[in-house]
Amino acid sequence: EQRIAQETAIEPQDWMPDAYRKTLIRQIGQHAHSEIVGMLPEGNWITRAPTLRRKAILLAKVQDEAGHGLYLYSAAETLGCAREDIYQKMLDGRMKYSSIFNYPTLSWADIGV
């Protein structure tokens, strides 16, 4: 309480309630999964981009999504979890990602690049 009142930064290795740490790991993990899974529908359209310029834009967007996901997985690891564990939780359905990526991208317009 005192550190919060003093607006002192709280680092990942600092003490925090276990439930709070678990919640942070879950939220960061789900965000990371959404970034990685979000690449999939966009990646399907790289070879079908209508112009070279659009392809370059889409490649950059997919690369950004990958970087964001990896950065977030690293952030979750600083809180004490193993990356493999949160991967497995997603694969087992025990950790989610944004459901918007479950919808098909049937046309270039669905990608919006």
C-alpha cells in the first residue's frame, strides 16, 4: 500500500499477491496469444495481395504482430511462468485469445490493409 501511495514502480520480481500475479500472467498470456493467432488470417493473404505495395504492408503488419506476441510472452516470463506452459494452456483450451480471429477472412477486404 505504501509503495502504491508513493507511486513507486513495482517490478515483476517484487512481492505481489499470488492471485494478482496469476491474473497478470493470464491477461498478458491471452494478449500474447491474440497477437500470434491474429497473424494467421493475415498471413494467409500474403501470397494473394493485389499489389506489391499491399504485400509489403501486410508483411510488415504480420511481422509487427509476431513481435508484439513475443514481447508479451517475455513479459509473462518475467512474472515467473514458463512460455511453454502458457502455450500449452492455449492449446488445451485453458487460456484464450480474442475470438475475432476465429472468423474467416474470405476476401482481401476482410484483411483491411
